[in-house]
Amino acid sequence: MFARLLYTLALYLAAPVVWLWMARRARRAGGQWGIFAPQRFGRYERPASVAAPVWVHAVSLGETRAAQPLVQALLERGLPVLLTHTTATGRAEGERLFHAAVAQGRLEQAWLPYDFPCAARGFMRHYRPCRGVLIEREIWPNLLAQARAAGVPMVLASARFSESSLRQSRWLGAAVRDALAGLDAVLAQTDADARRLRQAGARAPQVAGNLKFDMVLPQAPLAAGRAWRKALGRPVVAIASTREGEDALFVEAIANARADVLFLLIPRHPQRFDEAAERLEQAGLSYVRRSAMVKGLAGGADGQGESGGGSADAVGPGVRVMLGDTLGEMPFHYAASDVAIVAGSFAPFGGQNLIEACAAGAPVIVGPHTRNFEQAAADAIAAGAALRVPDAPSAVAAALRLLDDPVARAAMRGAAQAWVAHHAGAVERVIAALALPDRPLPWLAGRPAR
């Protein structure tokens, strides 16, 4: 209790800095962040639209996509869902993925409140969830304390905990240890994550795998991507989810590559679309924007549009790059590609999700920085589904070699899909840990805390 009090005092003191950081990020990223929205402080103007929901917290874009198969499974069981976020990109992705469920009143989205005791208490009293699931590494001491006080079972799912996270937990001290110890179940992605979570204070963490392996890519965008590639009649290499500083590296590598290959350059965040376009122009590379080719994309599962691939005629033989400046089209891009370079790993960002590319059957190339997907990257390489290279020029060179070796590409494609299928099952393990009823539970008013 005393440790959490010190944590809360530190949080109050740091709040203005956090809000300034959020405002700066909001200006760069765009979207509505609701930094001072009443929801952020546990105050609500309208009654909740879902009763006794299963609460799933997915902080941002990546966690929201990771949570998609779990949320879908909950909805299919007839359970109402409360989906919370911290960032605008996560909230927009959730709205796009589950727009039908939102319209039907089966899912409600909300901002996660700041971890002030009164805000967390207001959140619990308003939504009265029957269960709570935190995705990957969202440990908030006051929120978890209020969940315990309300008797809400809490699960940390698809949990990843790096050495850096372990060091931070030690610095934050007993407040984080108590929060981790108070979780009803901790389901780690890997043995290493479970070991570090145990060292940080979690009780009996189990290895349940990564929710991303349970992602089911819809067939429409996959078929559209393959048809688009066939109509294009040129080799295609995707450079997916580039982060700050990586575009410049790849633009230079593309400029030195052979001209018959079409490169799909796909920045991770929409605020950097124009910056990537400027780099292509400065390099003198002929390019087209994907947004100019396809209008009115409709969201589907994991954001796959229903509008098809757009005309391949827009990409003439002199075009070197298609800039992927649309949202929710990664399955299309991967299906349209002969090889996929998964970025975020060529600068020290920790890498991006290579599982989606493997699920689409794309041979994958990653860089040296994959700590966010450490075990997945190592396993994919060992399975023959992926290659690791030291830098961007090496990645482009490796992709070009694979283009000239159809046997190697076919072997990697088969290995990628087999690897993903082998690791599926995390959703069922999470649902089993939640001990969910066959139908929604009514809120048990006044039930004792655990």
C-alpha cells in the first residue's frame, strides 16, 4: 500500500510532463487523443452500452491488432466486450476492426483512464466488467488495485517482458511487484518472458504463446493481392512497417537496385507518409501512391479492405516504388509480394510483426533489431521461414537473390505457413484462463473483493 502511495504521488508529479508528451505525439500522429477527455479521468457522460463486459485493454496499434483474434472469439461466444486504448491509432484500428460489433451494441470502445486512484475507481464503477484482459505488458498498479477491490479477475495475456522491462520494474519497486502478484493469470509468449515476469513478481506465469499466431487473414485481400501481382507481371518486394530513419536507408538501397523490381514502401505510421514521399522525390525515384489507386477502402478483419486491389495499370514499367500510404492493407501487400522485408528491425526499434507476413505466405527478411519479437524471429529463422541480415542494403540484396531462386522462395513460403499453423492456439488458452461462462455474466453487485 505504501509503495503504491509513493507511485501515485510520483504519477501526479509527472502528469504534466506526460500530457505534454502526449500532446506533442498527437500533433505529429494526428487523430483525436482526448488527452483531457472526461473518460481519461474516470468520468462518463452517458451510461455504458455494454453490460458486464469482458474488458480487453490494447494500448496502441500493435496491441489492438494482436487482440483481434481474442476479441473476435469473445464476440462469437456472445459475450459483450469493452475495448480500451491509450493512443489514437489503437482506437482507430479498433473502430475499424470491430465497426459492426460497435454498431450492434456488442462492443464499446473507451479511453483507458490515467492510473490515478479516483480515475481507476470511476472506470470500474461505470463499466463493471466481469473479467479483464491486459495485452502484452500493460501493468498499471492503481487500475489493478481497483480491479481487485471490485472482484474483477485480471489476466495478462500474450505477455512479453524484456530485460529492459525487468530493469524498469525493479526501479519502480514494490508497486509493480504487487500489481503483478495480484494478477489472476499471467500468460507469457515465451519461456524467457515467463522467467522475467516471475523475477518481477508475477505468481506462476505460464507460457501460452502469442495471440498474433491466431490471426486469421481474410481471403478477399489475399486473393486481391495475388491477382494484382499476376496482372502487374513484375517481381515485387515489400518493405513493410518502416520506422523513423529507415526510409532513407531503403530509398538509397532501392535506387541502387535493378529497375525491373517494384518495391512497396510501407511506413509504419501515417504521419510519415508524406515524409517518405519526399525522400522518394529527392532520390529521383518514380513512384505512385497507393491512396491514389484505391479509394474508399472498407475495413474488414484486421483492417483488410473490401475494395480489391485497384488497377495494376497505374504502376507502369518505369515506376520503381508504390508508396503504401493507406491503412489496413498489409495482407494485400504481403500477398502481392514475392518477398517481404519486415522493417522496424534495421534501426533499434525492436522490430515489427513478422507473423502476419508469414501467415500470408511471404518469405521474410528481418534486420538485427528484433527484441520485440525475439523468440518469434529466432524460431522463424530456424524453421526456414525467414532470413536475418545486418542492414538495409543487405536486405534488398537478399530479396533480389530470392527473386532469382523460385525453389528457395517456395520452400520459405511453405515453411512460413507451417510455422504459423504450428504455433496457433493462444486464444483458446487465454479463454480457458478467463473461465468464461457460456453466456454473459450479470454484474454481481456488492460481491466481495478477492
